[in-house]
Amino acid sequence: MELRIFIEPQQGATYDDQLTIARLAEGLGFGAFFRSDHYLAMGVDGRPGPTDSWVTLAGIARETDTIRLGTMMTSATFRYPGPLAISVAQVDQMSGGRVELGIGAGWYDAEHAAYAIPFPPTGERFDSLEDTLAILTGLWATPEGETFSYTGSRHAVADSPGLPKPAQQPHPPFIIGGKGARRTPALAARYAEEFNLPFVGLEETEAQIGRVRAACEEIGRDPDSLVYSNAHTVCVGVDEAEIARRAEFIGRTPEDLRANALVGSPQEVVETIGRYAALGATRMYLQVLDLHDLDQVRLIADEVLPHV
């Protein structure tokens, strides 16, 4: 099981806060540093304010050396497909080929209203996501000197040179995730290198992985060619007092977290991760909500990472 660090900087984080976590994760041997792509805090005031995910990752790409970098998840409503293709390709070049693109249809209506971003109905957002995936792959696959055109239900491209190209070929890995029963598995089967399930239990993980595997078989793709992963809030401590203190800081209780998170002693967390591994997951994104509690990240690296 590969462990990756995943943060939510819209809740209140500077660029320097994020860089500190990314460098620490790199030094401790975590597989990747991922950040959310949100513009509005949830349940807090979010000061000093949001940071743009791809601007941030561009900076971190130049200030780290080996750790992989990505979004969990970029909303297709935030950027037109062409500018997104340019941004991701550029950051991939800047990182030396370490970028992964988690992308979804978007869900948080309030952040769209707060920052003048249109928020169409669910079906239209999924149409836009499907067009975006087709355009990203088409632009990046177009040989230099040729052009790419595409007409979809929401977006169209005419005679694009498909530049710039990302460092990774044919393109940076796509991560698609979520609990949708029909279109999400179908899009993952068609476009993704990884399928992710955020904040769900074992039963729902098993059911959704089954849907994605079936969607792969329907189009003749080997279901084992995808990576299956989960994302969970993490709250680890050496004793109950430390666990309770960390839970209180993020506005939760240990009892609440134990219902659907990675919480407890290092051994408890190792055992919980093992149950997801038994269902086919090979990556776990650890949602770290207190970016100043570096000791928790070190504890996980020392007492969890070696045992999974």
C-alpha cells in the first residue's frame, strides 16, 4: 500500500504552509503530495484565503525533487479544457514529469457562487467533464506539427496545435473518483489510470470498485490496469489523549472518526488500511487537516508507513 499526503488548504493555509508539508512528505518517503482544488472554506473562515491549486503546485514543483504532485480533485467547472491542458502540461514540465491530474465534475455550489463561476446542473457538469477528458487526451496525443479538432456536447476545439506537451507521455495519469453509480465508473474505465473513493467505508468501497471493474470489462479493458485507491481523514496518536486532542482540533471526536476515518493508534490504522487493501486498494490518501501538526506526519511515517 502506497501512502500519500493530501491536504485541504482552502481551510486556511499559506503557500509556505503547503510547501513545508510537501517537503516533509518527500523527506519521509510518502508517495505523493496532493492538495484539494477548492476556492471556499467549509465550516471555518478560511483565512488567509484560498490558493490556486495549479499555481501552488507549480511553485512546489520547483522546490521539491522526487515526490509526485497532484489534485484531489480539480473541478472541470473551474477551467476551460484548453487552458487546463496548458497549465497541467506546464507544471508537469516544471516538475520533471511528477504530476497527476485528479479531476471531477465539481459539487460545491457555494464556492462557484462566491467566485463568479457558473454551476450548471449535474448532467451538464458531467457532460463538460467528459468533453474535458476527451480534449485533454486529444491535445496531448496530437503529434507536433499536426492539429486537433473536437466537437462535444459542451466544448469544441478547432485546429489546435495541441501545445505544450507534458513531460510524461502519453500524458500525466488521470485520477477519477466518486460514488456515482453509472457515469463515474464509465469515465474511469475509459480515461483513468486510477480510481479513487473519498471518505467511504468498506462496503461502499467494495461495491464501487465492482462497478468500475464491470465498466472496464464492458469496453474490453483489463480491470487490473487501474489503480484503486481511497482517501480518508487521518487522526493518529500514541495514546487516547493525543488522539482526542488531534480530533478536537479538527472539530471531531475519536468516536465519530472511528466510524469512517483512519483513527487510533498506529497499529489500529495499519489494521484499518489492511482491510481496504483486501478489497483491492493499493493507495491511500491521508487527509491531513492540521498543517501545523508535523509530529503527526512524522508518527505516521515512523509507525504506519513501514508496516503497510
